[in-house]
Amino acid sequence: MRRSGSSNSVKTLEQLEEAEPPAPNAGLQRSNMSMADMTDGFVKSTESTFGKAHSSREGVRNARRVVVKVGTAVVTRHTDNRLALGRLGALVEQLHALVRSGRQVILVTSGAVCVGRQVLRQQHILNSSPLQMMGNHNFCVAPKLQAAASIDATLDPDNAPPAASFIDAQPGARQATPRAAAAAGQTGLMALYDSLFTMMDMQAAQLLVTASDFEHDGFREALTATAEDLLSMNVIPVFNENDAILSAMPLLKVEGNQEGDKKRFRDNDGLAALLAVQLNADLLMLCTDVDGLFTGNPADPASEYIPTYCPDVHKELIQFASKSTNGRGGMMAKVEAAWMAAEQGCSVVILNGKKNDSILQVIAGQMSGTLFNTESARMIALEAQAAANGQSSKEKEAAAKKNSAKEAALRARAASRTLQSLDTSKRVAILQRVADSLLASEEDIMAANEEDVAASSTKIDNTLMQRLKLKPAKLQALAAGIRAIAAQEEPIGRQISKMEIAEGLVLEKVSSPIGVVLIIFEARPDALPQIASLAIRSGNGLLLKGGKEATRSNEILHRIIVEAIEDVAPEVGRDLISLVTSREGVADLLSHNDVIDLVIPRGSNSLVSHIQNNTKIPVLGHADGICHVYVDKDASLDMAIKIVLDSKTDYPAACNAVEKVLVHSALTEDGRLFKLQSALRDADITIYGGERSVKALGLQAAPSPKHEYGTTALTLELVDSMEEAIDHIHKNGSSHTDSIVTDNEEAAEDFLRKVDSACVDWNTSTRFSDGFRYGLGAEVGISTARIHARGPVGVEGLMTTRFLMRGNGHLVNKDKDIVYTHKPLPLDQKPAAANGTH
């Protein structure tokens, strides 16, 4: 790890910045990374430029909402404290790259005071007489300015301006107070950012806040709403603490703080941490002028670099230098702010903002800067404890290997082979025990889930929260689904075809488990027992990687299931189903195509798309759930209203909830459309318009023709025919579930035949597209792929086929002595033996 104090490349960059700004896209040219590369494939581009991501930084790499804070040490030149224009240009280029890669970016910036001091210095010089400029500095110190300096000293004595400091050592000019400088510099700083972002075809918006603002619930709600609106329009919110009205810092309440319920925030580092938590950011980058945390002075070769911070291990090792000379913070303030945000679920990296492409290196998963993450810190603490207990390096290496995902996959495959060889009745007994145990452990499961819900209450949106919550009724439904799976026909070794190849040579095609399946799912703990039960019935081994939001729920559900397996079939044991909790990231899991046969992602569009684009393992699933209901001209209005309402309100966050209602234009002529709109509004459903309905009905335009709301909102669009509706579905849908409401049977059959989606319905709610409702017992997910399984994927979707051939010394011998008959034979009355190997 290079240190900023000794890096020749950093010194060269500073010299360039202090000479003149770089040419447009200079930051990208330095790293040989073009904007086109980022647009076509950000991940591939960063890997080719910086190398493969480190496993400990996988969460950072997958961050979608990023807060970047740049301190005074980054935005100013150390020689004269003026703004480093070249560095700011490179910063904006990197933020542009993040936005182009599909991320949402929030900027927290310092520098207003420095800009303001330059402005006030120039103003003072212009308004000063030669006599004043030559020496009588007390002459130009106004009483109000002296009073303001006194107030600053009272509020912040450690950082108050000295009593006789001058502007750039000019005689007769006393240093402006931070308030005055901030007031004068805010507009200039934002104007500079506006110019830089405009050059990159981007838009920014300034928001000034103070620490005391965050004491008010109304302010936090308004701030969140404003930020969300800006981000939805791809506008970068630029935050700064309003130093122009700086007042005594209040003690702010921070839920879940381990050192008490209140915390003092004194600078933009604290502001950035507050914003990261309030706005549910995935990652906070605190840019400073050093390469992260070290055990001593970063310029000292004896100092050790700390890649991941653990307070139990590193708190006493770190030596903090003095506070920032220009800003009001320092490294101690950064560490405090970083750990506060990490405790609230937001990963943080302290990095060197002066280095070329440092932000891109962090988001690419490189070992750049120091990471703050509670789970990573917990693992480091465990390792330190193991070392303190005298565990040898070989023992630690063996333990790490045993807990690796690859080893878990190998053990799961071995256990699955044993499971496949069992009699059907024993696998059924395992499932019955799982169902009984879920109901018997309801109190413990609900307690663990309530802890997850409480811990995530301020970190995830309402859609994810609804998926995270478990209820007794849901547990009962899970148990019923598991019993339904147990009652299904034996899936393993089912005879599919039988053929005589030649006299005495018979070939059978039989069903067989896929092998080892990896399921990656977000905040939906109810998926775990469903998937596990399908794996047990189908004879597959299973690796589960759940979201951190459901950690406690997943752990207890996994324990209940593996204990049931071990009790009923000890020869199979716990290894059949592994819950991956190691430090390996998703990227490492996806690289094990030699031991994992299928990956099924269940979660957000970004999660599914990332997995589809970053593994050689076959992927089964869907990225979007844009479902349509088409109300035909021959539809019964009452039926149409009921179907649309159920498709949206039964569970708005579900992937099979309707997102767009297509209405035949004939309904506008007889008043039926008005009644449909009224019914939707009475149900508190927000209606947005498509291109035609915005003009015809005066509706607010939908965010896009392919928008998935996941809330009680939908898009309404007009079409002139069923053919136009089908074309619209194919163009703007996700091939998930689409339904027609009509009394015209001929039109309905035409719709069912022509719409190319996994699930196509006539006069039914889209919410029926579900493994349990389809009689599958449960589902591992819904597939919109056009190979293997499509629609809700149950036991059958976890099966493949293999061939069994029986002969009596038959040889090919260049086909000289064999007569091929290829005669189909009737299937056996009983399924083949329930066994098979992989």
C-alpha cells in the first residue's frame, strides 16, 4: 500500500493540479478507461483496468447508492489553500462514471470557506486605501468582526481563527470568520460544481443543512423526499454543512449507537455519515489525503496499513495526528463517523481522494483505503481471538478451508448423493419433520425476525421491509406448502421415455437432480424453508446466501431444517444445506462453476442482473416483474375492477403484482374507464399515465414505459386493439405474467396463444403466478428464461435428465454387426429406483 507522503505519482498529480486543470476526461485517460467502456460494462472495464475485486470488498463493489464526501484537504492545494481545480475535475469525472454504471451518487463537499476567503480577500483589497494596505491592520478590524471571532472561539475553541491572523499575510486585513467566509463562498463553490457537472452532461443541486436540523422528524422526512426526487431524475444532490449560520452543535440521537443513544457531530464527516444512514446508502466514501488508516504516521515505513477496521483490534493501535488545518475535522472525526454509519448498516471506506481514480478503485472492489463494516470487523475479532488462544496458522487455515463455499459445495454434493439413495418414505419423513419443527419453533422464529426488522427499520425501503417480515400466518402457510411438497409424486428416477435401440439393448431416459444449487436472496427469510424443502424432495444439495437484513431469521430457520435432516437421516447430515456466512462475497461464490451447477437469484433487478452478467454458472430467474392486465373492449367492468385491484393490492411488492393496466380505447367512450379510474383511486392506488393516456386523460407521466413500482401505484395506458396490447406487452413487459380480461372467448384464446410470457392468464389476477397456488407446494423463484424451467419453479424445475442403458455385451465396432431398431417401448408401471449420482 502506497502512502501519500511518499508516493511520487501523487506528488506529480499535485504539481499538475497546481499548474493547470487537466484536459477533459483526463482522469479517465490516465487509467485507460473510456466512458464507452463504463457504459458497455463497468465491471469488466474496472477489472481489466484495476484487476479482480478482492473478496472482502464484494459488498462495496455491489453498492448501488453511494455517498462521497470530499474534505478540505482534497479540494484545496496545500501550498496556498486555494481550490485544486484539476482534482475537482477528476472527482466529477469519477462521479460521472458511477452514475453511468447505474449507481446513485450523493456528494458531500467542503471548500466553501476557502472559496469565501479568496472572495473576501479580493473584496478587501479593492476597498482598501494605500494607507490601510501598508500597515495599520487594526484600522480595518470592525467591531462586529471582532465580536464574530469571539463567538467562534466560544462555539468551537479548538478551531477558532487566531486573534491576529491575516488574509494571505496581507497587512491590514484580518482573517474572515468561518461564517463570513462560508456565506461568501457557497455560491462560488456551487457555481464551480455546476460548470464541471454540466461539462459531463450532468446536473447537480445544492442542499445546505446544519446538524441541529436532524433533530426534527419533519426535516428528515422532507430531506429524504427531496433527495429521492433528485436521485430519481439522475440529479446529484450536493450537500454541505451551512457554516454561514454555524451554532453550537447539539447532541443528536442516533438509534443503535453502542456508546449511548446520543452522538455529537461537528463536521462534514459527521454530516456525511448522517446522510448515508438517513438516505439508506449502501456505501459511504470519506475522501482524505492519506491512503486509509495506519498504526502510525502514514509516512513512516514502520507503520502498518489497516485494510479493514475492527475497533476491538485496532482502536488502541491507531495514532491520530492533529486536526485538519483548513477543515474542522480530522482522522479521529472520520473514524468516529465511519464506525457510526457502519453500525447502522452502511459500509464505509476512508480513502485517499488525491490519488488518480481512487473512487473508481474502491467501487471496483480493490484493496484501496480502509473498510468499515461490522460483519468484516466481527470476523477480524474472531481471528484475533483465535490467535490469542494459541491456534496455529495451519489450524486457522484448515478452519477457513472447511468454512469456504467451495468446501461446502463439495460436502453438499456428497450429502445429496446419499439423500438420493434413500427410500422415498425417508425423504418424506424429513419434510414432515421440517414442517412440524417450524410450527413448534414459531415463538423463537418470530423473536429473531423481530430483531431483524428492528435493526433494518431505517435501512431498507418499505418494499423490502414487507418481504422481511414474518407472521404466524406465513409460517403456517410455509408448513402447509412443505407438506404439499412431501405428498408429491416421487421426482427422482421417474421414467420419461424408453426405447429399444437394438435387439436386447434398451435405453431409458429418467429424471435426475441437478446436483448443487446456489440460491442468493435478499430480505425474504420465508424463501429459505421453501427452497430447502424443494431441494430435499428433489435430492439436490443447497448453498444459501441470504441478505444481511435477515441474518437472525435465516440462521434460526437454517438450524431448524438441518436439525430435522440430522434427526431423521443422520447418514445425510447437516452438510446437505449450507448457509454461507463466511467472508467470501458473491463474486467468489459465482466463480465456483466447477462445484456449483445452478444459481437462482431472488431479489432486486440489480442483484439478478449483476449475477447474470458475472458468472459462468447457469442462472435461473427473472430480473423484472413488469406484469400487465389488458382490459378488452368486451370485458365485464365489475370483473375488470376486481381483477385489477387484486392484482395490485393483494401484495404490491410481489413480482407478480400488476404494474401496468392496458385499456381498450372503447372504454373511454362509454364511461367504463372513468369508473375503473375511480375504483383505483378509492383504493388509494396512484395512477400514472403512458404516452397516450397522459395526453388523453391528463395523467402524470410514468417514470418510464418499463417501470416496476412495487408499491400501490401503476401505469394506465390506452390501446386501440388486442394486437396493439400484445405488441405493447412484448415491447415493454418482462415476460413474467400478463392477463386479459374479456368475455370474448375467441379473443382470450388468441391472447393466451400469442403472448410470449412465462404465465398468461384469462380473467384471473396476476397474483396466481406462484408456486404454492400452482400446486407446486413452493417455488425457488419464477423464471422468465426460455430454457429448462419457465414460470414458478418447483421440484420439477430442479430436475434434469440422464440416460440409463442396459445391454448384453453389445459393441459398436463401426456399426458393422448391429441392427438399430429405435423402437419406442411402453413406460414401466412403477418409477425406476430413486437413486442417481452426480
